[in-house]
Amino acid sequence: MLNNTYCLHRDSLGKEGGNGQVLVQFWVFPEGRSLFYWGFPRYMDLGLRAMEDDFGILPIPKWDANQDRYYATLNNWHAYTYMIPVTVQDVEKSSYIMDAMAYHGMKIIKPAYYEVCLQRKYSRDEESSDMLDIIFSSTVYDLGTVYNIGGYPNAFENDIQKNKINVASTYEKLAGKIDKDIIKLIDNFESNKK
């Protein structure tokens, strides 16, 4: 993964000025210099639309033929979850506002972005449009990343940024904290049941 001949990971390219590192990694594909690009739908309008080469869209592959459905993990740094902090005085009003925002997002923003932009303007064939349906209907949140369980997601990202391949040793070092954080998270969920 850290051999730039085979894989360009934007976080291992260094910190040359914020968005610049994303663009260095991103432009390799639209310029026709790579076979695959793993990315977010929002990158389609950055360069894929103007790309000369044909391209298709695919979901993250299944583990094997026995997997019953696709799982498209949302990027937790770009697909945010909203929570109501315990310090909020009027939880019902906050819930109502969040629900209204979600409803109008589905009724107004999703059709404009998903159906018009992604499926009609940016994708190039009916198969890619069908693949977008699979991707968007199979999204899941990785709670380990959302809650930074045991500090492992951040530690893993730090290892990538430093071009280190310490996956097993990093996990082993944090295993106790991971277990404690999982138990704490379950306890928090259980205590908030009504």
C-alpha cells in the first residue's frame, strides 16, 4: 500500500498544503495514469466529468460469493453524523429541527445531487448509474471509526501518514483500550435506552 508505484494514498504523500495533497493523488486517474481510483462521489465533478478516457463506477467488492449484500462504508470525515449533546436543554426541539433538515435534504438536495448530477451529468453509462444505486443503498457507518475506538483509527491513519506498516503491532498495543472503549460504548448505548 505504501509503494507509490502501485498505490497512491493521499495521506502518505505528506502535508504539502492541505487540499494540494488530495489533488496530487486525485489527478492520476483522470489523466489516464491509473487503472482504479477509490474515492467519494463528490470527486466525480472534480475531474472525472471532463476525463477523456471512459470510466465506470463500481461498489467496494464483496468479501466472497457468500456475502449476502454489499457494504459501502461512508467516509466518516466527509459524511458526518449528527448528535444531540447531553447539554442541550430542549432535546425535542433539536430532534425536530434535525428531522426536518433530514427530510428536506432527502426531498430537495438528494434529487438534485444524486439523480441529476451523479446519475445523469457525471456517470457515463446506465451500468454506472445502477452501481450508484447499489452503493447508496448499502451504506454503513463504521462505529469503530466514528467513535475512534481505542484510538486505533487515528493511530492507523498516523501510521499511513508516516509511511509505516505497523497494522498488527499498532493494534496489539491498543487492544486493551479497544476492548475497554467497546464495553464503554455498549454501556452508554444501554444506559440511554428508554
